[in-house]
Amino acid sequence: MQLVIGNKNYSSWSMRPWVLMRGLGMPFEEKKLSFMLGLGTGFREEMLKISPAARVPVLIDGNLTVWDSLAIAEYLHERFPDRGVWPPELRQRARARTLCAEMHSGFGALRQHCPMNVEASLPEVGARVLREQPQVQRDLARIDQMWSEALADAAQAGSGPFLFGAFGAVDGYYAPVALRVRTYGLPLSKAAAAYAERLLAAPGPAAWIADALQEHEFVPEDEPYRTPPTRR
């Protein structure tokens, strides 16, 4: 299998299936297309050769191409039914899928005003966003509520340390949110904040972060605060 992704520093959608596959030990080859090609020019042209949607991530398995992170998660569940993509119990599985779907279709304010940037530390930006963007506060409160409820249920069932016990698709789906919390210094309840740090320390997310820190590729229009290096 081959997983086509964008830059690890920026691409939250690419991160989701990558950390899931890495964390669950699924064999795959990584193919990265740099956003430095230009999101409207070379990058799109290259992506159209792979998928009609022209967006990352894309999973290629033989002559089958699957795009969209949720579709990829479902395919991996069927391809590797014993790896634990979703919880084994029906109700928990439905709930985990619901949490993923809510992330997939919602939290637009958080994504817009706090874009993923693994390499950066921007607590001052986070503080300003929270003052000026009440919808970001609402997004964050809802995420805190979801995490706290799932963690409390997992603790009651004697499982953990992730949202439904073992690491799975729902944790992979919220790994970019945990990174946003770290990058922008966003406040969470004690239980939710501890989960975010556990999640980022898990094998899949930790490997993604390590790779992202080695990229040293930055999209200037996305980072106006960055001082360009002095040319010699």
C-alpha cells in the first residue's frame, strides 16, 4: 500500500491516516507531495494524476485508489479487521465513528484560525484568537466535552489510555487537534489536556512530529510572522 500525503508540518488531513497506520503497524509506503509546489499550480497537477479530488491523503492499494480520510479509515478497518481501527463493541464503534464524523464536518473556526503547524509555538496567537473569535472557544469547549466524556467512560470500564481504550482511528483523527492545542497554548480541562499529551507521545503521532520537525519547508503566506533567513 502507498499513502500519498502533503507536508507533515501542515497537513492535518494527511496526518490522520498516517498516524493510524503507523500506530497500528500496517505496512505502507509514504509518498509526500510538497505544498511548496504551489497549492493551485504544480501540487494540484500532480494530485490530479493520483486522484480526481486532487487532495491529500490518498491511499493506493494495488489498482484501488481511496481518497478522503474517513473513507481510508473504513477501508483499513475492512482490510485489517483485527488491527483495532475501530472499537470491537458495536455501541463504542458507533460512538467512535460519530466523533470522527463530527471532526470531519465541523470545527471550522478552530481549523481556520489555528491551522496546524507542528514546528511553531504560537501561544500569543492562540490568546488573541480566543479573545477575538468566540466560535473557536465554542469549538474548543465541544472538543473538551467529547474527550472528557469518552475518557470518563473508558476509565469506568477500566480501559485506556485513549478515548476508547486502545489507540484507534478516533485518536488518529484528533491528533491534529492535540497539536493545535500545543502550538497555540489552547486551554483544556485537566483530563483533556493530559489526553492530548498522551496522544502526541503515542508511537504514530510522535513519529509524525519527528518527521515534521525535519522538513524545514515553510509556506510563506501561511506564516507571515516568520523572519526569512538571511541570504549569503
